Amino acid sequence: MLILGIAGSPRRNGNTEILLDEALASARQAGAEVEKIVLSTLNIAPCRGCGYCEKKGECIIKDDMQGIYEKIAAADAMIFASPNYFYHVSAYAKAAIDRSQALWARNHILKDPRFRQGKKGYFISVAATKGARLFKGSIWTMQYFFEAVGFKMAGRLLVRGVDGKGEILKEQQYLEAARKLGEEAAGK
Ligand SMILES: Cc1cc2nc3c(=O)[nH]c(=O)nc-3n(C[C@H](O)[C@H](O)[C@H](O)COP(=O)(O)O)c2cc1C
């Protein structure tokens, strides 16, 4: 059981990365193998919309996204964490999501028989404010991203009203919820 954690915040050890780390630690404790990717430390260009992947099943841009394709394909579950930026995911997260069009093409256009589907995907996000519709955009995006790359939304942890770096550490209920999410991802 391999769980892939993707950190989408450029703020290292910020709120979403702390929640992701909690989730991955509890998944590991529950017996899963875990791997974490921090998008802001990688070189991931935006999608060019060139259509190359629709013919070849791979992306023409040879940057760090190439390794992520393989990790997504190998993972049995994924936990994707991003701060809420302007009612959406961060630009780091969105760049990786858009580049996943290559996996979508492999699956839906080229119908690669090795493509596994229905794996469990979890979304973690934190926002400073408390509006009811804060996460609407990112939930839709994450749902379709998960489906495009062989996952389905199995759970999410959405936190409102937490802004300062590391302030989430004062919110025991969310740390606990992240641990539960990790256990669930590990199949416990
Ligand atoms: C560029 C930027 C845009 C943001 N946009 C929003 C927003 O639209 N709504 C909101 O409630 N918080 C917004 N925030 C606040 C972050 O969501 C909040 O600080 C969050 O805790 C950051 O998580 P992190 O520590 O994992 O980076 C924004 C922060 C930044 C830096």
C-alpha cells in the first residue's frame, strides 16, 4: 500500500503541510508506505495545451513532472494538500494538476490498459477566512483531477479561519482529523 502525499504550499511547514505530515505519519503507523512530494521545491512548468499528450500519452515538457506521473501511477492512494489561494488551490498545485492532462490522455484517449482507476484520493486545504463558498472551486478541480488520474474523492479536510504560519498546531481537532484521514487512506 503506497500513499503519495503532495504538498502544494510554497510556505514550508505551513498549515497544509503540517496537516499533510500528520496524515502521512498516521498512515505510516497504520502500515502504509508513504512518499511525499513538495511541489514548490520542484521545477514544474505550466501546461502548454499543445495536444502532444493526446497523441503520445506523455508530456512534451521534460521537467520534474515526469517523475510525478510515475509516482501517481504507482500510488494506491493520494493525499493532496494545498492552501486556499483566491478561492482555489495554489498556482504550484494548479500547474501540476494541469500537467496531469497527460495522464488523462493516457487513460481516456489512448485507453492504456495498465491504468488503474478508483484509487482513493483525499484533499486537504486551509483558508484564512470563513466564507461558505471558500472551497467550492477547489473541490470541483480536485474531484476532476482525481478522476482524470485514476482516483476518486474519498475524503477531504477543509479548514477555515487559520492564517498564520503553523497556527494549525493550536487546532487539535484538525490535527486529529488529519490523523484519521491518514488512517483511512491506509485502509484502517
Ligand atoms: C496568495 C495568497 C492568496 C490567498 N487567498 C486566500 C483566499 O482567497 N481566501 C482565504 O480565506 N485565504 C486566503 N489566503 C490565506 C491562506 O489560505 C492561509 O494563510 C493558509 O493558512 C495558508 O496555508 P499554508 O500555511 O499551508 O500555506 C491566501 C494566502 C496567500 C498567500
